[in-house]
Amino acid sequence: MDEKRILEEQLREAACIGDTDAVQELINLGVDVNHAINGWTPLHWACKRNYLDVVALLLKSGADRNVKSDKGATPASVSTNPYILQLLADSSSTCLQDSPSFAPAYLKNPPLSSRVDMDHPYQNKAVNICSTELVLKIRIENSSDTDFIEVDLPCNALTYQNLIKLCCDELGINQAQIAKLRKLPNTRIRRDKDVDRLQNYQEIEVVLHTPTNFSSDTGHKSMQHANGSTVPITPTNSYQSISKKDQTILY
């Protein structure tokens, strides 16, 4: 791939992740702001992700607000930001609206890796550029089966509750059993933002509540640990007890 093509891809990606400084630097290098992949220009991506500063910078640098993608989408048709739409007002009345289910080919088959290269000058942000599905590896903590299983979480459903539901469906457990989700090695997943930051092939452990068992022999409760051992639970009242066959004497 020649240097010009590499710089054009870097500009598209910088616009996609909202890196204004990188966009400006690439424009200063003379990169064509109207180059397109599958008809999607850097302006399309900045509008799609609603990065107002990047949109303004691209327009100032000569980006064509009327260009259409292979599916007929203009930059205005893919943005939901009213300020961006105001900037693009000259063409907003004639733009074609994409179907909500439409996903451009760049999302399905991104030419750049979805993993972030921290040494790359324009990939220095921990941003998950998801294609159509996020591949995760999940297992139950301290299970007798230590293997992970790979599951697919749709990128339009990157929420904590959807991840919980996926784990329950794939591991055969119910939500009430789950104490927490752990991103290995030691990070707890608690909210939608945590899920949105997950990368492909991230390893996740499902930590279950420790089950409480009732002993029919003694009439006492015991807590069962994952290793199979049990520990008696002291009664909530202050009485001591002696168990004799089918009766319990309190004293």
C-alpha cells in the first residue's frame, strides 16, 4: 500500500474516532479530505459519530457536504447532531436517509484492524471500533471446566444488561445467580461504558453468588464454597443448640 493510501486511511480513522489534532495534522500534509471507501468520506464518519469539531474542520478544509455513499447516504443523512445538521443545512433538504438497518461495508469489513495500536500516531486512544459483532471469551469462575467459550455480542447492543443476558443464555445460568462480571485479570464490569470499552477476544469471568445450603441432618445452614467445603453459619439468635436425632434442644 502506497504512502498516499496509508495517509488517507489514517484521516478516515482519525475522523471516525474524533481525533481533531490528527485530522488537522493530516490535512496540513495535504491529504485529500474527500477520498472515500465504499463512498464513505472522512466527513461521513465525523457526521456518523457526531463529532462537531471534526465536521467543522473538514468543511473548512474543503470537504464536500453533498457527496453520496454507494448506498446514497450524504453526511447529513447519517448524523443526529442538530448543530452538525445546521452546518450541513445547504444539502440537508435533499439528502437521502439510510435505512436504520443499513451498515456500510466499512463496518462489516474494516480495512483497519479493530485493535488499537498504541504505537501508531493516530491510534493512541483506547477506542473500540467495532464491526458488527464483538467476540468475547466467557467462563464461570472456579468452574470444573476451565475452558472459555467464545460468544458474539452485537455491536448495536453493547450494554451491561445485554452482556448479562448473553452470559446467562450461553452458560445456562440465571441472572439471580450472578454476583458480578470480571474482566480478567482484575477489573469489574459494572455499567454500559465498561462494556463499550471491551475489545475483541476479551476474557470475562462470571462470578456467581456463593450458594447457601440447608442441612437436614442438623437443622443448620451452611455456606458452600466453590472448592466444595462447607462452613456452618451461626444462628442469628444467641441460643446455642444440641442436635439429637430428630430434635434440636436450645439452651
